[in-house]
Amino acid sequence: MNKIVVIGLGSFGMNLIKTLSKKNIELIAVDINKDRVNEIKDLATQPVTMDATNKDNLKSLGLKDVDCVVVACGPNLEASILIVHLLSEIGINRIIAKALTEDHERILSLVGANEILFPERDIAVKLANQLVSPNLMDYIPLESGFVIEELAPPDFFIGKTLEQISMRKKFNINVIGIKQIIPDMSSPDSIPDTDSGLTLNPGGNFLIKDSDILIVLGTIEAVEKLHTKLNSKT
Ligand code: ADP
């Protein structure tokens, strides 16, 4: 069974705990504030009130077989930096920390965070992209300059097959999946693979409807080029 520790039960940590509590994992929830710990006491396997900037306190959690520790201490930058440093000294393999500023992000990385979340910036970037590209519904940046995006098909895609729109040839972008909000069961090419209406690796004969969502994979440059094209046509 997975064992995950969440340190800092502000709105971020609380939401993490609420979601993780529905999975089959061992969950340790830590905060210096006992009221916050009380709020989640029925959701975590081990709710703990303590100051996590103290190394002995951290060690008392029995972190040896822990898969991952998430540090989300909000505006207390000093605490999150110190906690990440101590976790790294203790030898935790996967430390995920929440940053509030770019300097904070840099320091967390220097003291041993393996992954850094910067939700305020990431959500702002996502919103900015969606505001300027009306077709863009969601995107996931990947390592090494690739991105997966969910796109509402523009009008000039509708009624055409994937082969006809030839995204790979024209934009060097692969359509890796299609979500059908209203599944078309009339043609073998469009019957979804899952009950939720998802077709993975759709074939060239897949006919695009206005209620479909295209899931595409490409480099950042390639998808930006596609958005420029889509915006110029709408
Ligand atoms: P966010 O909105 O980013 O979740 P909050 O400020 O609401 O931020 O929450 C941060 C949480 O981190 C608070 O509940 C606070 O008590 C907790 N915290 C801060 N410092 C420590 C510490 N040294 N040890 C444990 N928890 C801490």
C-alpha cells in the first residue's frame, strides 16, 4: 500500500487529503495547528499535530517506507524550505513542495525538492493560454518541450475525418485520443474504447463532430503554430 505524508493543511493540503482519503493508501497528515489537524482527523490514517521544522518530530513519523512527502506550508516560506531540507537529509526519495514565488521555487529545488508545484503561476499561465485560444480546453506540459492538449474542434474540422484534417502532416501534431460527449455508435471507426466515450489512437476514418474533444500531442512550437492557425480562422 502507498504511504503518503502531507505537511501543511491549508486549502491546498486539505484538498489533497480529501482526495487521497478516497484512495486505498496510508495517509499521514501533519500541521502545527491542531484545529486544522482536527478538521481532517477522520480522513487521514495518522493525523499529527507538530512543528515539522523539527528534525526529531519528522523522524518520529517513521518515514522510512514513505513513498512521497508533500510540503505545502503556505506563506511560511522559511518553514517549507527548512522542512524540505530536513526531509532530504533524512533521505526521502520523493519530496514535492509547493512554491509561492520564483525565488521560493529555486530555493526549494536547491535544498532537495524533487518536484515543485507553483499553482498560482501554473493556473494563471493556463488561463492566459485559454483566453487567447478559445479552442484550448486543457493542457498538460510534459518534459522536454512536449505538451498534451484538449481541443474543441474548430468549425472547419467538423464533418471531416482525421485523415482529411491531417494534423500530423500539416502541424506535426498527433491526435492521440478523442473524447466523445455524444458517442457515435453507428460506425465501427467511432465506437469509443471506454464507457466514458474515449477512443485512444483513433484511426484516420474517425469523423469529427462538434461535440467531440480532441486530445493532441506535440511540441510547444507545433501546438502554438496550430493555435495561431485556429485563431486566424475563427
Ligand atoms: P495554502 O493556501 O498554500 O494551503 P495556508 O497558509 O492556508 O496555505 O496553509 C499552510 C499550512 O501550513 C497552515 O495550516 C500552517 O499551520 C501549516 N504550517 C506552517 N508552518 C508549519 C510547520 N512548521 N509545521 C507544520 N505545519 C506548518
